[in-house]
Amino acid sequence: MKLDSKIPDGAIHEKWSNRKFELKLVNPANKRKYKVLVVGSGLAGSSAAASLAELGYQVECFCFQDSPRRAHSIAAQGGINAAKNYRNDGDSVYRLFYDTVKGGDFRAREANVHRLAELSVNIIDQAVAQGVPFAREYSGLLDNRSFGGAQVSRTFYARGQTGQQLLLGAYSALSRQIGLKQVKMFPRTEMLDLVVVDGHAKGIVVRDLVTGEIRTHAGDAVVLATGGYGTVFYLSTNAMNCNVTATWRSHKRGAGFANPCYTQIHPTCIPVSGDHQSKLTLMSESLRNDGRIWVPTKKGDKRKAAEIPDNERDYYLERKYPSFGNLAPRDIASRAAMQVCDEGRGVGDTGLGVYLDFRDSIQRLGKDAIAAKYGNLFHMYAKITAEDPYSQPMRIFPAVHYTMGGLWVDYDLQSTIPGLFVCGEANFSDHGANRLGASALMQGLADGYFVIPYTIGGYLAGQKPGAVPQSHPEFGKATAAVQEMTKRLLGIQGKRSVDDFHKALGKIMWSKCGMARNEKGLQQAIADIQTLRAEFWRDVKVLGGDATVNQSLEKAGRVADFLEFGELTCRDALERRESCGGHFREEWQDAGEAKRDDENFCHVAVWEHKGEPRQAVRHQEPLAFENVHLAVRSYK
Amino acid sequence: MKLTLHIWRQQKRSTKDNFAQDGKMVRYELDHVSPDMSFLEMLDVLNEQLTRKGEEPVVFDHDCREGICGSCSLMINGEAHGPQSGTTTCQLHMRSFQDGAEIWIEPWRAAAFPVIKDLMVDRSAFDRIVQAGAFISVNTGAPQDANAIPVPKADADKAFDAATCIGCGACVAACKNASAMLFVGAKVSHFVHLPQGRVERETRARKLVAQMDAEGFGNCTNQYECEAACPKDIPVRVIAEMNREFVRAKAVEEPPSKKRVGGDG
Ligand SMILES: Cc1cc2nc3c(=O)[nH]c(=O)nc-3n(C[C@H](O)[C@H](O)[C@H](O)COP(=O)(O)OP(=O)(O)OC[C@H]3O[C@@H](n4cnc5c(N)ncnc54)[C@H](O)[C@@H]3O)c2cc1C
Ligand code: SF4
Ligand code: FES
């Protein structure tokens, strides 16, 4: 597997301009002859599909929901970063770049991150022009807040529904192109395989989730914007149907998978209440601006929060990280919560929870001020837990939230398969080993609006349009493989439901490849997943037919992929013998703080498929830090 | 908790002439339901039980399970999204029901929303309405600086309130005329409160209304059931705004000589 990152020449701030100039252009009259398949309609997919269509390409776009507007991006709450420096508080493109490289614990590619910071400002302009109703001040100008471990206020937001509003903006742009017949939209359609012809991505195999029909689509290039794989843990803050299928099956067709073990665990989620739980709800991290996190100093203190006097409370983030306090980055805040729970100081019935307390800010600012800022979140919390967060502290606990790993891409967002581009959370992205708050929306939209429209042209310019017809034998072969898998899943008729297997996998992943990992645990996890996978193929029970809506069948395919992907994730975690960002190896720490090994691991790990996950081969893309110098990441 | 459920089961997709097809209410008994479960988690438990018995699980749309994607869409005891106001089905918890309760669960029922299977309906009519004109015609890369046009906070807030619609369709399901006015009104209202959105206000109002009619949604007779059912509390004022916009658009359609100059911006 050849890994050419194609980082352009020049100083860091000139690289993107240089690249744009170098890229070959497709003649405007020829654009309509090319067809691009965009899989996914979240922020990355909708923005890519709309922008490519505006340029004149024919676009087909796919999503598994009943409408492109329902993609998981809709759920993002807190905000989107942009280096506008509207606050005059010292922000700049360079500072956003610096913060992102450092926040990612020096495991991201500098050139990509700088481009992201540059493009961040255009995103806000674009969104406002589309009618995205960002929060405003009385002057009529845009409001900002500080978010997720940043010391400047660069986050734009639309109450607690920023993802919704941004997605509706991108969806409206996409809808306009659908109306103009420049995009053909295929909702309730799931991509189940990638068609590769002579080493190039030239089509996909899909299942129509309503009729069950399995068919193919041919294109001159394929863009995957299929989101993250957090649901490999079963319980996460992601939507229930998020999955790894599109990227995993592309991986099996030759696309390198980068850093699967980099998963982000978000510190502020509502704790698990019982075995029936199907998903975890995020409480936006913006709450940490006014809430204080604490646990009792004494072990097993079962008193009510209000009965615990101040001197018996441990505001552990404020104590350990005096300069960042409650705003310490996610990976650090999550680990600190786990530590105090491990010490037996967790709160709530299960002992797996810490307090997020608004008492002091309510006293200081008044209940109304707090309600104006966080009313919808408090309401959501009360609905789920039946507790009133104005009068007693919230209970929160870390939960799987975001996945920094994904398909490996070069600077042009092209995977190791020529013609296969990957955008948004689905690629291994710009976040290194840890993503800063409000940066995923930024990345998805930068990729879709401003990167792919340029870089895909560079590829297409070298391709003859419509060169590979759907009648090519590779299409038939890929279809047959998908049909065969469907038949196999329906034929087992074992005893255990798909959900049952998914939950079992989630438990293995969370306990052994979750917040803290070690050699022995990971080896055990790999063995356990292999056993579970064998059992799945022997004993799974999928009822119903294939020529109709069959949600068990849909899930079965996704869980089958997770059962392979989970093993690779554990292998990746095992091989990365250091701690960095969201990847914490117990063997590499300084009294609880992550300890990187730059000498041996300052690289991207890229996995090549060779059959079984245990046979996958690990390659490396070395990372160079020429602008932000390697340093211990400290928030003390 | 112990529950008796009556659930609409339908194998064949609704057609214009045969909406109910082979559909019927089927009774299920469910035990060991925890009050902390969400309504959809309760259905997960039922589906797990059905699967074990070899019966096909109940089909229903869902995804985010936190009230924002607009996928979930159940009529619960005759109420769209169930008994709690300002709540989607997925945000409803079993503690809202009594132990021993009987619960009737049906799909949205509206001619413009054919049933696909069991509790899953086809809401693509909403997408087609949006495609007809619920957007600002701006290409990627064209805009000026985001702060170039200040928008009074009150206007931005009004636009936002309308823009929070999740496109779930409860308003249509709750309306005896199956009208989509709340949904379409929310779109119109969102754009008309923003300077960027006012440029195309006439064409937008005309096109959205035309598409809404073409999809077979009913008329509004001011019953306000939509507002009561809406999980995002979209106010009925948006319907009045939409009517106003539509009338205004018609006025602008008049021959050029009579055309108003300027307008009420
Ligand atoms: C609760 C929550 C809150 C968040 N808040 C923030 C925040 O405040 N700020 C921030 O920056 N980030 C936030 N994030 C992260 C951010 O929302 C996501 O990373 C981002 O939206 C992902 O966008 P995407 O376009 O890459 O993928 P998604 O939005 O997940 O879209 C994936 C698309 O791919 C489609 N798809 C997937 N597989 C297939 C297939 N096989 N066939 C066909 N279609 C397929 C889906 O239908 C969907 O359309 C949050 C995440 C969560 C879970
Ligand atoms: S107006 Fe309310 S009920 Fe109607 S689709 Fe929008 S959110 Fe749902
Ligand atoms: S499942 Fe998303 S709103 Fe209910």
C-alpha cells in the first residue's frame, strides 16, 4: 500500500493556494458529462453534493434515512468554530490551527489542519447567506461563545441546535439542486459495496430499503460522507443507525483504514440507567462554561448533593487543571471522571456518575440567566431523568461520542483507491487523536463546500467520462457478493437477535477498548470478538424476507461489519504502544496524564485489508511538525 | 410495569385506492417494562420478544432518539407523539403511563403519507415541497462576510423559532384535514424574517403552496390541532404569515404597471 499524502509545497499558509493552482481543471462544458456518486447526506455529504452539482457535475446522492435532512449531523448541539476574530480576543487562523494540532495531541497532518482553519471563515459566510439563523447580539451581529477547551470565543451557535440549523442549510442547498434535476436523491438506500474497476472506484452496490432491490450505480468518482463508527460500542451519543458499513466494505476493497482506535469519549452525557438503554444522550459541553464538576471527597458518600458541605466536595478538574478548570479538553475531563469513579467516589445509584452543578452560577447570575442560556438542555435532562437540574446538580458520565479514525485520505481527500474520496467524520480527518469541541461541523462543511469541489476536479480531469459502463463484469460480481451475504444472513435462523450480538460486542469494546486500554485487555478483547463473530454467523436470527422493509436484516449487515471492524480497532489500540489524545494506554502514563512516544509513534497507522482482520497489515504515514513543535500537551 | 399494546401491522404498501391494505390492529402483552425506558425502548423490548418467538418485529422509523431528527412518528392513543406536549415519540418515557395500561399505536394517517409497512410512512412529500423553493438560491463560494448584513436579534429569533421544525409530520397527522400548513408556514416564516430570505419571497410562497396542493395535503380550517401536536412548539402564527406572504405574492404577480414599488420589506 502506497501512502502519498500529497502535501503541497510552500509555507504552511500557502499550501492550499498552491494546491488549488496546481490542480487540473475540468472544462465547464465537460463537467456535465461526469457523474459523481455521493454517499451520505449529512453536513459533509449534502454540502459536497450541492456544491458539485452547482459546478455542473451530475450528482447522485444516497442516504439510508427517509430524508437527507435526518442525517446524524442534525443532532449536533453546541456550535461550530471559525477564526473570524469578531471578538477581538486574539483569535486568528494560525491560533485555530495551533489549537487543533495541539488539541489533537500532535497526531494530525499539519497541512490539512491549516487548510481547515483557513476555510472555517468561509463556512460562516456561506451558512449565513443560506439563512442559517445563528445566535445574534442586540447589534444584529453574530454572537460567539467559548467552547471545548478554547481560550478564545470563536464558536458560532444556534441555541442548542447548531447541527440542525447547519444541516438544514446544506439540505436546502441540496434540495435546490434536486429541484433543478442536477442531483438525483436516493433516500432509504444503503450502500453495501464499492465497485472497483482496474484499481479505480467506479460505482457502488446499494439495497433499496423499501423494496429490498439490490442494484448498482456507476459513476466517474465516488465520495463517501457516511459519518463515524461510534456505534461499534453499541451505546453512544450517535444516532441508532450510524454504522461503519460503507467505509468498512470500501476498506475490504482496498481503501486503507487509518487510526481506528482514536475514539472520543465525551465527558458530559446522561449516565446509563439500565440494560434496556438503547442510546446515550449528550448534554452539551457548553454547560461546562457555567457548571462546576465535582464528586464527594469521601468514598461511598451516599448523602444528597445538597447535604454535602463545600469542604467535602472535590472539584477535581479545578484542582488538577487550575488554568483550564472545568473547560479542560474532552479526553482529559473524561479520564478524570473515570478516575474518581474508580476510586469509589462516583455518584448516583450505579456509582458511575459525577455532578455537574449550577448552584454557584444560579446564585451569581440568577436562574433566569441560566435558563436563557441552557433552558432546552435543562429541559431535555429533566425529561430523561425526571430530576430538576435547577435544584439539584446534573449527574453526568462519559460516553462514546465521535471517531477521529476513518478511511485514510491524502491532502486531496482521496483514499488509497483512486477515485474514492472521503469527507466528514468518515475520513481519518484533521483531528489527530482527539477532536476539539465544535470542530466536526467545521470539518464536514469545509470538506464538502470548499475542498472536494476543487480536488475532485483534479482527479476527473484525468478520466474519460462514463468510461466504465454498468455492464462491466465487476458490477455483476459485486452485486452477487451482496446477494450472497443477504441470503446467508437470512438463512442462519439461529436463536439470538442481532441486537443481542451488538450489545455483547459493545460491552467488550467499552470495557476493554474504551476509556483506558491495556495489553492484556486488548488481547482478550480480540479473542472475545473472534468468538462472538463465529457465534454470530452460527446463531443469529434474522426474520422476514429480503424483498421488503426488513430492519433486522439492515442491522444484521451492519453488526456483521462491526464484528470485524471491532477487532481491527482493538488491534490498532494494541499496536499503538503510547497514550495520545483519546487513546489512553495504562502502561504509558505520568500519574494519570497521557504519555506520548513521539520517537516511535509520531505517525498515522493505516491498515491494509488482507482477509481476516487479524491478517490486516499496518502501514505508517510519518507526521512532521514544522510549525507547531512537538510538546507535552499540558492544560495545567 | 405490565402493558397491553395494540399495534397496527400492515405488510403491503398503501395505495391511493387501498390505504389500509391488509393492515389490522394486533394485540400484544408486555411485562417487565421499566418506567425509565423510553417509548421506543419499550418497542425494542417487544421486538426482541417477538424475534425470540419467531414473529417478525414491528417496523417503525427512528434514528437520533433525542427528538431532533424527526424520524420517529407514532400515533399513541390517538395523539401524534403521545400524551406529552412538546415531546417527540422517542423522548416519551414509560413513566408517563400507568402500570397495566392499554396503549394503541398507529402510524401517521394522511393521504399524502402512504404507509410503507407497519408504523413506517412515506413523508417524501415534505422533501418535494422543500425542493420546490424552501431555500435561498445562493451558490457555494459567492457570499460576502457574515457580518455584512446585521439582522435584528428579534428577527433572527423569530426565524430561528420557525427553523426548529424537525419535519416529523405530526402536524399533518393531528389535523383532521391532513393539512401541511404548519410545516410549510414554518419554512416561509424562517426565510421571511431574514433579509437574505426576502429576495425570493414571492416565488417561494407561490411555489411552496403550489407543491403543497399538488401533494394532496388538505386545507387549514383553523382547528390548531397541529400546534398542540407539534413537538417543537411551532406556533400557528406561521400559518398567518404564510397566508400573508401568499396574498402578497399574488399582488406582485399583477401586470407591471400596477406593481407596487418597494413593498413592506
Ligand atoms: C449528540 C452529538 C452532538 C454533537 N455536537 C457537535 C457540535 O456541537 N459541534 C461539532 O462540531 N460537532 C458535533 N458533533 C459531531 C458532528 O455532529 C458529526 O461529527 C458530524 O455531524 C458528522 O457529519 P458527517 O456529514 O460526516 O456524517 P453524518 O451526519 O453522520 O451523515 C452520514 C450520512 O451518511 C449516510 N450513510 C451512512 N452509511 C451509509 C450507507 N452505507 N449507505 C448510504 N448512506 C449511508 C447517512 O444516511 C447520513 O446521511 C456532535 C455529535 C453528536 C453525536
Ligand atoms: S411543524 Fe411541528 S409537527 Fe409539523 S413537521 Fe414541523 S416539527 Fe413536526
Ligand atoms: S428518533 Fe429522532 S426525533 Fe425521534
